[in-house]
Amino acid sequence: MITVNLRYTGAGGAARAFAEEMMASGTVAAIRAEPGNLRYEYYASLDEPETVLLIDSWRDQAAIDAHHASPMMATIAALREKYDLHMTVERFVGMDENPSDARYIRK
């Protein structure tokens, strides 16, 4: 699994408006339905009110590449421009759960 955390930052509530339009337009639902998508969720920051976090997880790099080649990327890029958003990106590659961590995780 590959997870990408994208932090969208704007001014005057732009990041939240972007995420809301992504959801209301059906773009988020379409991305979630793409083969290999495991998670596509937006979160609002308590520390930075002008920042929204997207957690975007995919089965593998091929699924990400297919998503990036899809027409939805033009829709996403246009909305980023519309709301004048800036981004930071972090990428994580999943690994098997560490048994020694299990005692710290409440399920």
C-alpha cells in the first residue's frame, strides 16, 4: 500500500471550500471507485484553520499512475487553481504491522 498525505493551504476558507466542492461534485466518489483506491478522505486541521489534509491510499504504484493519467486530474488541477491552493506532499509505503506495537494500539 502507498499512502500520500497532501496538505492544501489557502486563504479565507479556500482549502475547506475546495474539499467541499470535490465532494459535492462527485469527484471524490469517482476517485474512491477507481481500481486500487483504498482511501480518499479530507480532514480539517485544528491547529491550522486554513489547511485541509487529504489522506490518499492506493494498492500500488500502478494504481496511482492510472489515477494520475485519468481525466479527473484535470478537474482536480482546475479546482486547485480556482481556490489558489498551495500544497505539501508526504508519501508513505506501507509495511506489515509490527507485533511489538500491538500493545499500544487500542482497537
